[in-house]
Amino acid sequence: MRVLDRTRISMHPRRGSRAGGWSLYTAIIAVLLLAFSLPPHVAAQEVSDGEKARSLGVNLIFPDDGLIADEQLCVALFPSTDPNLSEPPLLSRCLDPGKESVSFEGLRTGEYSVLVPGPGSSLEVPRYQGQLVATSVPEDERIEAFGIDVTVGLAAEYAGTTGRVQVSVFGCPAGTNAGTDKADWATECQALAGGVPLSLSGTGSINDAAFRAVTGLSGDESGRVEFTNLPPGAYELGSELPENVGSDPALFVESSIDGSLGSLEPSDTLALRPAETVAVDVYLVVDQDDVLDASDVVGVTDLEITGGVAPDTAEALTPLD
């Protein structure tokens, strides 16, 4: 239990410690199906005269990139450490994409349980494991706000499911700039760039996952690499760019789960969900007026993208040092 330095809970997550508690599985979800029609906000407790109302903040730490568009995750608060889950919760708060914290206000001192996911949750796939976390609001007249961190777990059927990242690298004529329009980039840059070294490094909870590969020079592997058996989470895509290309490549990302397509800054992280295939197209613009024949495969020497390496000089899909 953390003591907060003000009466309102900060909506910015505080990462680190994990709340104590125990995990429930699909049985919890089955019990809650009867209550999923409940409104997300239920009336608060009545605090007696002379009793100071408290607040409890719950900060969620996601195992992946968190909620996506049109998803909602609800957190339910029950008034004991052994609640009857077939009854409505005391309070419920719901999170939209981009949010990771909720606050329950107007509480009495005493023991509580926090249920995640709670009634009213709407997820594209049921990827989060049900958890009931015991906590309490202590009797301390000097303090009004308390907080806990809850690490959200992946459901068993998703925890061991890996994803993959497929990267295709294209060479573009000097001066190409199609902004955020992938179709225009694809029209201007049809030559595949071989011999480009790439790295994929996990961040956050998977920062020990790191791989490297070099785009191929011929056949179906021309200008392409694939990173497989990846745990879900956030990754950074890096490259030792060839000598004669600009330092700001254009990147576009497409998801196999929802078909979403978006642009990506080189410094942005790449979110990978369980069982997802993320396709990344990278467009490199040469610095000089090199002629790139769209019918050719861009190699290290014959198509004038220089500074690459031959695929046999690096071990594809091996951990980085």
C-alpha cells in the first residue's frame, strides 16, 4: 500500500512494485458474465458524520501495449477480501485506451478487493487473466489517499503465444518524400534493399529480448527479414543504415489482428500483441541521384545502395550481445 501525497490520484502510472494478491482464471469471468450489464460507475459508500472519506488509486501495469481502439477495461472494487463475486461491486471504474490508472473516492477505512478485469470490460480478445487483489484503506486521520500497483497478467491461452515481425526494406530515388501516404511511397520505391542489417530489441518487461538479421539479396528473401517466436510487448527496430541513404527513413506498420495501418517514427516503439504478425515496410531514400530499377533487387554493390553487409557476415535471428 502506497500513501499518495495528495488527495487525488495521479493518472500517470508509477511502475515498479506489484500488489500482493492471488490470481483467478476463467471461473471468475464466467461468474461475472451475469453482472456485465452493470453501469461502470456504482454509487459510493455513505461516510458517517465526522468520518473522513478516503480514496484508493489503482495503477495497472500491462504485460503488452495495453488497450487498443474501441476496447475498455473495467476495475471493480468489492468491500471485503473475500467478496461474493455474484453480487454487484461496490464501485466500478473503466479505462479507455491510453489510460492506466483509476481512482475510487469516498471510501471508508477497511478491507477491500480489486477485480481486474471487472464487469463491463470490453476486449477484442480475452487476453488478460482474471485477478482479485486484496488491499485495505488504513485508519489514519493524517492520510486521505492511498494507492496500489496491479500487474495485469496474460490469460493462460495467450501467455505462451508468440508473435512475429516481418520487415521489408525498399530503396527510393533521391528526393522522394511521400509524407504519411504509404501508397505513394510504394509507388515510388519498388526496389528491394538487400544487405541492410536490422536489430529488434525488447523494451520494458521484455528488455532481454534482442535479435538481429540482415535483409536478403536474392529470391523471396530479397530485402526482407522475419523475426519469429517473439513474446508480446514493445520493441525498438534499429538499423545500421547504408552509407548513401538519408538518416530519416519512412516506416509503415500493419497488424494482422485488425488490419490497422499506420506510420512509425524511427524512434517509436513497435507494439506486438499475442499471436500477432506485424509487417513493417521501411523506405530508404538515397542521397544522390542513383537510378533504382524497380525490376531489380537492390543489392550491396550492383544497385548502388552502399555500406550494407552480406547476409553470411551476421547470424540471422541470433541474440544481440
